[in-house]
Amino acid sequence: MPQANTLPAWQALQDHYQDVADLHMRTLFADDPHRFETYSLSLGDILFDYSKNRVTHQTMTLLRQLASEAGVTRDDRGDV
């Protein structure tokens, strides 16, 4: 498996960081009233809340691309 920081998707994420570095949480939540539902998930009793991070649709796309390039496989439910 290749080192993640050597992959093209890693560089794309580095570049993307410049686009989101100055975003403010207030703006992100104001622009998307369903942000919590979009960027959080529960597994049993554990809540993973990404909504309070500078995450956008593009960020998630790039993270999935990185996982794919790194050879991370999907589980039997289709989740990464």
C-alpha cells in the first residue's frame, strides 16, 4: 500500500486546504441549515460529528479519492 502523502489526492487535499482555511463555522452553518445531518453519523452509541470542522462536499470527495488511491477497501455495507 502506498504512503498516503505521496498520492495525487493528498496534494489535492493540501491545495483544497487553502480554499477552506479561512471559512468560519458560523458561515458554514448559516449556508447549510442541515450541516449537522450532512456531516455526522452514528455507529451504535458513538457519534462522529464532522460538522464543526472546515469540511465541505469537496473535502469529502477528496478524502474518498485519497482512500481509493491508498487502497482502502469498502466493508460489506459499502462504507469506506
